[in-house]
Amino acid sequence: MNVARDVVVICLLLALTSVAGCGEAEVRATEKSGVGQVVDSAIPIAEALRRFHQDLPEPSELVGGHPSREALVRAFVRAVEKSDTAALRQMVLRRDEFAWIYYPASHLSRPPYELPPDLLWFQMQGQSEKGARLLLAERSGQSLGYLDHRCTPRQEGDHRVHGYCELRRVVAGDTLRERLFGLIIEREGQYKFVSYANKL
């Protein structure tokens, strides 16, 4: 059993209900839905990923992505304004894309984190679904007054991840900055959301 990884996993799970944690703020947001999940840390990450890949054909590209970050964010804004849940689903990572493209290059798959893919997917899905529900409950059916957005990109393997994105919009004459979605992945000229985790 990998004792060092056990300690890190325990630390990460404790961070679910705490402001302090083992990773960055964006990581902590995805971890909140992981309470109660059983982690078999005796299984090496390579074996855990092999099992996770089973019955998941490897995608050649990001399906349903957009040709630029701006195009993706504008499509997101339209979908929220129209309560278009089908469009929102198309713009976020699928399980096979997570398994074959996002996870292997993620820093969370390597020391000191080494989160198993099934656990990380479970956490991300829970927080993304929660974020989408909040978005539709609090922002849909009205104009968002979108102006622009800013993100901080970083390289992960052969793709880029854009994080800490802030959307700037006008509401009743005031200009607001909000984090209405989580990470964005960029691969071979296509952009999709990793998660809809947000600050609502």
C-alpha cells in the first residue's frame, strides 16, 4: 500500500469541508462532492486508469467543442439565457474525453495527489451538476449582459487548460465580474468546459 498517497488522499477528502486543502482553489471546488467515496489506494494509478478505460473507446478529438474560447463562452451565455440544458451538456467534457484526454495529463493524476480517475470523475460530475443547477436557477431566462471574459491558461500535456475564468457582464448599469463556470480545456483548436463548477 502506498502510505504517502494514503496521506494525500485523506488530506484531500478532509479539504472537502474546509477552506484549506492540498490543492488550488479550482481543485477544492471539484472535491466537495467526493464525501463518502471509497478510495482503494492500493491500486496503482496506471491500473486504475486501465480499468476506467474499459468500455470507453478512445476519442480522436473533443466532440461538440467550439473553435475558440470566446465562441465557447458566448455559446454558454446563450444556453444559460435560454435555459438550454441540451446545449450545456454538449459543451462539457464527456466521460471518454475525461478518461483519455483530460485525466492522463492532469496534475491530479500525479504525485503528490494521485487521485484515481473514477474518484476525480465522480467529484467533478457532482460539482458540475450542482453548478449547472445553480446557473439555471439564478441566471436563466434573462439577459446576462455579457461583455467579455478572462482566464489564466496553463499547459497540461498536449492540451491547455484555462482556469480562474471571470465573466464580465452589465447588470442594471453596473459592471460585475463573476465565475460562472470552471475550467476550460483546449485541444487541437477545440474548446470545451471541464466543469460548470462556479461561485454562485
